[in-house]
Amino acid sequence: MLKSILLASAIALAIVGNANAADPWTNEETSAGVKKLEYTRYAFAGRKINLQFMGTLNADCTQPEEYEASIITEPKHGVAELEPRTDFMNYAKDNPRAKCNETKYASLMLTYKAKDGYAGPDSVTVFEVFPSGLAREITFTLNVRAIKPSRSAETVPLPPVKVK
């Protein structure tokens, strides 16, 4: 039994896209088939930000067909999207796929844009299913800041100039 739990944990670590030794799957997560993660990010109202490049690769750096990402909880004060994007993966140095970090891959970028003028908390949750049958649920808690108006040359008072 212990061997099968350890094997399942090792497989989970090897299969899941951005997993690394600093964030291994627990026996409970492996048994449940899902790892739940929570991240905090800061955003400005009305400005789109990239939250995370989503995807996974096989050990030989090829892309599996059996991968899916979807937004399961939409933000209440903005818009989240999974946009097609080509970018670099970000595997930890101790991950067998770290060698894949040098090549760009087509996958999905999770983006977020808060409503203009909004300031306060928001959140979005995304769900990924990997070829192994394991899944990852990631909740991003967003602290949205209102953008303060910038001062332009038209609004900044200039000192008087003396001409001789």
C-alpha cells in the first residue's frame, strides 16, 4: 500500500506541469486526484495582467493532447480569460522537463482585467486536468488597486519665467 502511494506521488510530481520538489503532492491530494493551490496577486483597475501560463509537457518536451484548462469561478469585479499564447514554460531546475524551458510552446495564458474604477478584492479559479488523470485547482486572490490619475504637463503648474 505504501509503495503504491509513493509511486502515485512520484507519478503526480512527474506529470503535473509546474510541480516541483518544493511543492510535492501529499498522499491525500494524490488519493483525491486534485491539488488545490492559492496565490495572491495585485492588479490595477482597468489594466489586463497575465496571471499564469498554463500547460504541461511530456518528459521529452512534446505537448500531450490530453490537457485541459478551464475557468471554474469567474471574477465578480472583472474579466478572466484563457487566451492562446506562445511562451516559455517555467519548470523548476530539479524537474526532468527543465530542459524544455528554453523553447516557446503554444498553450494558454490566464489573464485578468478588473473593471475600470474598481478597488478591492476579487478572485478567479482555474481547473487543469493532466494526462495522468490528476487535476490542479488554482485560486488567484486579487487585490485590485484603483489607478491614481497621473499628472500631465497640462495640469502641473509651471513657475513663472523671466525673459530678459
